[in-house]
Amino acid sequence: MPAADRAGAGKLDVSDPLAAFRGRFEWPDPSFIYLDGNSLGMLPTAALARAQHVVAQEWGQRLIQAWYTGWLRQPARVGDLLGEALLGAAPGQVVVADSTTVNYYKLAAAALDARPGRRVVVSAAADFPTDRYVLAGLAAARGLELRLVESAETTGLTVADLAGAVDERTALVALSHVDYRSAAVADLAGITALAQSAGALALWDLSHSAGTLPVGLDEAGVDLAVGCSYKYLNGGPGAPSFLYVRAVHQAALRQPIWGWFGQRDQFDMGPVYDPVPDVHRFLVGTPPILGLALVEEGVRLLAEAGLGRLRAKAIGLTSLLVDCYDDWLAPLGFGLASPRDPAGRGSHVSLTHPDGQRLREELVRNGVVPDFRRPDRLRFGLAPLTTRYVDVWDAMDRLRTLAG
Amino acid sequence: MPAADRAGAGKLDVSDPLAAFRGRFEWPDPSFIYLDGNSLGMLPTAALARAQHVVAQEWGQRLIQAWYTGWLRQPARVGDLLGEALLGAAPGQVVVADSTTVNYYKLAAAALDARPGRRVVVSAAADFPTDRYVLAGLAAARGLELRLVESAETTGLTVADLAGAVDERTALVALSHVDYRSAAVADLAGITALAQSAGALALWDLSHSAGTLPVGLDEAGVDLAVGCSYKYLNGGPGAPSFLYVRAVHQAALRQPIWGWFGQRDQFDMGPVYDPVPDVHRFLVGTPPILGLALVEEGVRLLAEAGLGRLRAKAIGLTSLLVDCYDDWLAPLGFGLASPRDPAGRGSHVSLTHPDGQRLREELVRNGVVPDFRRPDRLRFGLAPLTTRYVDVWDAMDRLRTLAG
């Protein structure tokens, strides 16, 4: 599609099978263009009533009894819904609770404990900071080597990138599925197989892939995964994170924070920690009930939309943005910091510009909210449920005017 | 007061300076007697509007911008309010985030790392399970000895109870301020001094004391503390927990879960974890914004009530319950499993009875909700803001009828 043609973008919206989902979110203003759903997803209208119900009815009316009429099952119930609809995970392998960083720590530590003779953790130098920090902390505490592979920014990590780093001394390979800056998609299945063939475990951070592309955890044989629920899953600010532990590992792996919500007979208050043999052993303390309920609302919308349609639209939106970049922005000094091949790209696109920070501020003043990452990167998150093709067109049109 | 006199209880309610606070909570039914606020506190009416505001306005309207107009400061803002009003902690030492178990783990691990040559952790055999499990996990991972002192159930832990267990090999003394079963109050200042005189650090779990009695963290010289916010603080199910790190320790202690919310320049996304030198280094991942807001509403009510009045009423309510026990229940086969001396008692009272579980169920059917702890313990949580003297009288009156 020629970037000059706004009507063409409008036609794509008319035939968009997900178009009606925009009406199921709250909008600050009808002309608002929000391209930061990869940082904080928008508010589903259903979450308003659900929050009120959980607070007023479940907490306010049922009080302590609500634990026994649903709350105790909620981390796994939301996890199962998410796992089946969006992660390719059969039930009983996903729970929702704690922050992404805490979950990453729990699973990484569990993996290291399961490979006691191995002294190397492999990750990527450009991986998301909190993940790298967690791994660095674990490596420092245990005297392990943290080996960080370098990678080309606009192609996802491949088996070839990792092959030289993974060997019989590797305990854990821990990476992001979709790069938080470039949206480059790593070879999740291939790298998982590489790790396993070396006797290591594979841990994936799905924060930028869950809800935007097929993950296929079971099919790829992934060992462990975590992810954020306040981005594309629309769970709200600081919403509890999800974790996945492959069924075959659950009875053997043990996470380091021994808490009563993982205990076999929680209310027996027994003297010895004896964790349940299923995914609940990766719970720790009392899960955040209100946050969990809002994650459920967000995931329900995505499940209803269907992963195939979400992925098709993510490709359509990001491709339009790249077209606009080629036609309008490349000549103005912008750079494309995301993959050109839509198959290797998640649901956001990053553009570099020396005046990126100023342009971000000017875009906000002009009704468009992108993300900015230092030093020079405008990151446009194109959440398929809330972004129209004309939004992409209009945002890029304003950007070329501001930069021109 | 003679237990037979309901009018006497009613008079105490009439002169109760906290009586009006009942009207600031939501009630499932006006005759409902909820004596389980030590498990899950009731819903403040203000939390309903606040939840709606955070969801609809802050998340729904401001979206990502809300992080920069308040959310980033929220863990410390709520922590400072709580610290000053209820914990005796000057600002800059308390943050709210994560679950109580996760916070306990973070601070216990930080303390152990700060005392590397010492091989013993001291706690109590009867301490709350999740705390014991956390310590057992840390001790197992590090090859330390977990030394659990025995104690009389209905007197709080004293320096004498601990003296034989704490010595120059002790890294950490970790205990609950108020016992979760008996409400016995430990000698927080004395045991802290004992630990420190041996060169150890003291970590206190305030889950059953915060909001019901003076804690005086700064005055007692406490090193570290955590506590639950969904009990007496009325923060809602699974509300985020608080942690306290004495100012003098903040730059030196380092918790094990290295996350981006503790990073000095969080959005620089730098290669090396370099935590801020203040209490924010004990944050990990993205804090749960909605949960935090509701904790703030609960704490505001308690701050307005004032700790002196809260404590006076807790003593009055629990003393009335003990009087009823003496007059009515002791002859029916009940036992008192809480301290007789109100100075040594928190805000709940436990009674034992061989048919405790059945009596709990019958009380619930008769409009009274207590807690039950296996094998035989009815636990009556008398939250000062939501419990009247006549509620105590009526609950005990129904209990004697059911057991008679």
C-alpha cells in the first residue's frame, strides 16, 4: 500500500475483523491515538464493572468466605485461560501471581538448583534489564558465570547466535521471546532444543509476545516461561505476572521462596515445607485477587479475538508503519530499528531519530502517545485490539510533519 | 464488667470515640458480626470510590502518563503514611509492594548476606508457617542452621526465651511481633537489643500488630520488618505488603532479587545492576498500583483513628471477651489460648474447644464470623474500627448457647 493513501488505511479498518473490539475499551477522547499498549495496555470496559464487583461484592459482602468460593483457584483459573488461548499451554501449567521480575527469579533459581554441577547461565547482552539483573544477582550469589551473547538488533536471536555459548557447562538459557526494543522474534523452539540438547533448561520471557503471536510453549517443549500481563494482556498497572512450568518438571523443580501458598496442606500450618507436586508450588504468598480479576478480563478479550486474527492484524499494522517509514521518514533522518520481515517481528516497531525525545513529546501534544527508549528510539506499540490502520497512518503523518 | 450485662457493653459503645468509624465500612447486613478482620479486614467505603478512580481515571484516562504523575512514588508514599501513623517509623524507611512472604524473603536474605560468617538463623517453632518456610528455604540453600525456640503459647516471646539461642554465630533473629494464634506480644525492643548485642540483625513480622498496637520501630532500633496489609490495615484480598529497612542499613543491605524498580537510573536500562542507596532498592518489579491505592485508603482510616485510641479499644474489646470466657465458656469446656494480661495481648483472642470446627460453622450460620485454626482453635479478631462491644457480647452469648 502506498503510504500516501489514507483511504487505503481506512479500507483496511472497514474490513478488519477485530474492528469492533475498540468499542470494548475506554477512550480518554475519541481522537486519541495510543501507541504505547506495549508499555501499559488500555482499560477494557469490562474491567470497570469487574473491579467494582470484586471490591464491593466479593470482598465487601463475602469477606473471608470468598477465599473458599473462588479466590484460592484464581491464580490457576486465569493461568489456564491464558495458557490455552494465547500460550499454547495445556491446563495445569500456568499460574498468575507476583511481579514478572519475582517470577523470573523464582524460575531461574529453580532451574539453577536443578543443574547443580553446571556453572554457566546464558542470556543476551541486549535482553530486558530486569531479566539481566535477576540473572546477574543469581550468578553473583552462586558464583556462576553469566554469559551474555551479542546479537544483531533487528534480527531475532537464532540458534547460530547461541550455539557458541551453550555447552555442557550451561545450566540455563534465559531469553526474551520478542525483543523489548526492536520487536525481533527469537527462535524459541530452536533455541529451546539447543539448550535441552546440551542438558540445560530454557526460560523464556514472553512479556512482548503473549497476546500478539503464537508462542506454542507445549509444542516447542519449553521448560519455563514468565510474562507480563499489563502490556498486550491489558491487565492494568502492576498487574500480576504469569509463569509457566512444563508439566513434566513440576514435581522436580523447587523455587527458592518457600511460601504457604505452595504448601501441600496450606491450612494445616505444619512444621515442614512440603510443596504440592503441581504448578501451585510456584506460588508463594497471598495472590493479589483484584489484580488477578482484571488480568482475567483482559485475557478474555484476547481469547475472544483469537490468536490468528491478533497475529494477522499485528503484521498488517506493523507493515503499514514500515511502509510509511520507507516513504516518508527514512528521507528525514529516521532509522528502522525493527525487523523488516513481518514473520520476525512482534507487534511494535522502533524508529530511531536524533531528536527522538523531543519528537515523542511533540507527538504527545499532537494526540499520539508512543513510547521512548533512550537514547534515540521511538517505540510504537500497535496493540491489535485498540489500534486502527488509520491511527498508524495519522501518527506517521504527524511525525513526518513534526520532523520535517 | 460482669459478662451477663449486655447493657454495660452497649454503654461502652456509646462512649467509644471510634464508634463512628463503623459507618465508613461496607456491611453485608447490619446485624452481621465479623470477627475475622485479622484474616481479611473489611472494606472501607472510601476504597470503592478509590478503586473506581484508579481504574477509570488514572489507568483509563491517563494511561502511561500516570506513572510520571504519581504511580512511581506510590510505594514510598503509602509506606511513609503507614510508617509515621502506625509503625513509629520516620519517612524514607517503608515501602509497600510484593507479598508478605516475598518481602520476608528479600529482607531475611539481605540480612544473611550482611553477616556472611555467621551460620545460625534464630526463629520460633510456633511462628507463622510461611515465615518459617522462608527461613527454612534460605537455611537449606546456604547450609545454615535454623534454630527454632520453643515458647509458652500464651505469653509472648521474651529475652529469656531467646537468650540461650542467640550468640556470636547468629546472623539473624526473625520473629513475629504478635503471635498469629494467641495474639501474645513478643518483647520487640528487648529481643532486638539482644540480637544486636550478639552482632545479629533483627527482622520482625508485624502482620498481627500493625494497626493494633504501638510498634515503635525507630525507637526500638529494629533493623528490618515486614507486614501484611490485608488484615487490620483493610487493604483488601492479597493487598501488597509493607517492608521497613532502618535508614542506617539501607545503603549497605542488598536484597537478592535484583529488579529494575530498585535500579538507580531505572529508565537508562544500563548494563549493570546498581541499586539506589535508599529504601527503593528493596523494590523489585512493577508495583501493583490498584492494590497500593486501596492500602492507602485503609491506612488513612487507621491514621485518622489514631494509634492510641485503636490500642485502647483493642484492650477493651479483648478484655470483654476474656471476661465472657471466664463467666460463661470456661465451664463449658473452652480454654483460653491467649494472654490474660491485656498489655501482652494484641487485638484477637483464641479459645480452644474440642468441637471448635463445628462451633465455627454454627457461629457462621448464626451471623458471627470468627476464624478457625486447626485443630481446635476459634480465633476472634476484634478489629477496633469495625467491632462493637455488643458484638463481642453477642458473639460470646451465641457461642455459649451453641456449646451449652
